[in-house]
Amino acid sequence: MTLRSILLSLAVVVGFPSVCLSQQDAPAWRWTWDGNVFFGHNRQIRRFVDLSAWESQNWGMLAVDRPVRSSDRFTVMGMLSLEAFTIDSQGSPQLFQTGESYKQIPLVNYQHPHDLLMNLGATYRFVRPGASFVIGADLVGTPTLGPTPFMHRASARDNPQVPLTHHYLDSTHSTPGVIRGGVEMGTITLEASVFRGEGPDDDRLNIEEPRLNSWAVRGSWKRGPWHAQVSGGHLKQPEWFEPFDATRLTASVTFDGHLGTRPFASTIAWGENRQFNGYNGNSDGYLTEAVAGITSRSTLYGRAEVAGKELFGLSPHEKQFAHRHWISTIGAFTVGYSHLLARMPIALGADITLYHIPTDLETYYDPSRSFHVFVHWRPRTAQSVTHVH
């Protein structure tokens, strides 16, 4: 499937509702938007190394939708990020972060910037007695794998640091080429998708050619502020420097509501990657995170993670030269605070992360700690976009 054919298909889908409805009967389009921008100082300290950067993590999202033929609904969604320009060319310094490559180098202790185009797709929802059916196609989108991506989770949106478990849970959130469908029956949703298993390339300004060579399924339950999901998928060679297929399994429970009169959101999640490399290809990641409003303008957030990380021996190799991986179990514990300025959608914040490492890493990484001091813009008056995932 070529990029040209995908763009043409999306153009047809976007124009379809207008053809179906006469100008007289067509209801107005509804616009919703959301965004999140951090700008600040990131400092990562370990033995022999002191990494720091002034940088900005950011994204903006816009969705337009309209009713079609009574109860059905059609939605087009797009999402952009300027991180290709606001994060250093090596990536964002982050101790123990691994999982992708950038500038043809497998990343260790860095998080890559996101692509300029993070999402562009269309969704059609059919509402019928007893069930709703959803179909969608994305030039860039999110397969039915994992919990809500970290940048959209209420429990993570005040924290500028990407979870170490990102590549166990939601690293497919910006995939070039996704076709998805699902059925919603009361509190239960069942979904499936096919998509490109390989991650984005090093050019953050282009769009990779979609390929439908991987698949995922997910079952979820939602009631009130509670949401739980289990999912699994098969990814076709997700990283070029590790030329092996992988299976990903995830499970999570989230709460997004109030404790008493104060807003509170939390997530507990597990993910496992199984790489078919002939050796020790299985590794796990565990996450718990929360954000709590302690006053009308003050927020306390935290995150605790345990993840298996390949910090040594990570390099490109041919498939016939499979090798045993050296997996280190890392614990990361973050606490942070932000304060919203009066009459402005801007907060000032800071956090600290401490780490627990195995004894064989102490020579290189003990002691390790990281800090952020930042300005956070989040439009409090925006109509929050319901992320299609």
C-alpha cells in the first residue's frame, strides 16, 4: 500500500459524509482540541556523567466530527508535535531509557523526539440497538495495543518525563499505517487492528510508507471513573537494529475522578515484550503513577516503575548472529509538584527521580538521579479530545 493511495483513501473518507448529506440536512461540524507543552531544564546525573538540556516536550491535537444519518458519527483527528525542533539532536537525556534508535544509533540514556505528525486518521461510529460499532483508518495512528498513551493519560500529563516502561506499554502510539475496528456493548469493548510493526525512522518530518504486517487485539471495561484493559499483539521487527519479531502483552487499570472534592487520577500497568531471538528475549515492565490536586491550583504527582533494560551490548547485528541479552532490572521513583498561576493556563513545576539499580551497575551508575524544573502550559479551557485508541 503506497503513501499516495493512503492519502487518497483518507481524502475520500473525509469527504464521504458531505456527499451522504444534503447541505440543508447536514448538521454543523463540532471542533474539539487539546494540547500539552513543557519547557524547562532537564538534568540527568550518574557516575562520571552529568547530562543536561533546555528542551520542550509538546503536542497539540484537533478533532472535528459530525452526526451522520441520525445516530452515527464521523470523526477526523490530527496531532502535531514540534519536538523535532525543541529537543536536542541526540534526543532528550533520560537515564536508563532504551527502546528505539535515533540518528542510526540505538538509544541508551536518551528518549527520542516524536515525529512532527503524530496522528492523522478518520473514525466512523455506527450506533445500533445493544451495541456500537467502530471502524477507522489512520495514516498515522494508534493500534489497539496497550493503555492510553502516556501523553494522554490524566495520571501522567503533569510529568515531563517519559515512563521507562513506555516501550513495554504504549510505544506504538504513533504508528504509520493503522486499520482498526471494534464493538462496544455496554461497559465492554472488543477491538482489533492491523498496522505497521516497524517504528518511525530517523527523519522526524516525513511520513513512513504504511505497511499492514502486524496485528493487535484488546478487550476493555469502563464504568464511571474506572477503566481496565488487557491487550496483546504481534509486531513485525519493531526495531531495525534487532531484526526479530516481537509479541507484546499488556494489562492496566486506571482511575480518573475525584477523591473527596479533589481531582485524582492513577494508573497501574504491566507490559511484557517477547522477542524471538533464540535466547533470553522476554522482559517485563511495571508502572504505577498518580496525580492529585491538593489545592485548587497545586498538584502533586508521582511515578514508580520497575523495568528490564538492556544498557550494554545494544548494537546493530544481523539476524543470523543472535546473541544473549544483558537485561538489568531498574527501579525508578519520581515525585513532583506543580503550581498553576492565577488566571493563566500556565504552571510552574519541579520533580526529582531516584533509582534503584543492581549491584553490577554500581560502577557506572551509582548514584543516579534526575531533576526537572519547568513551565507547563495546558489549556484549562480547551475541550479535551477523546483520544481514539
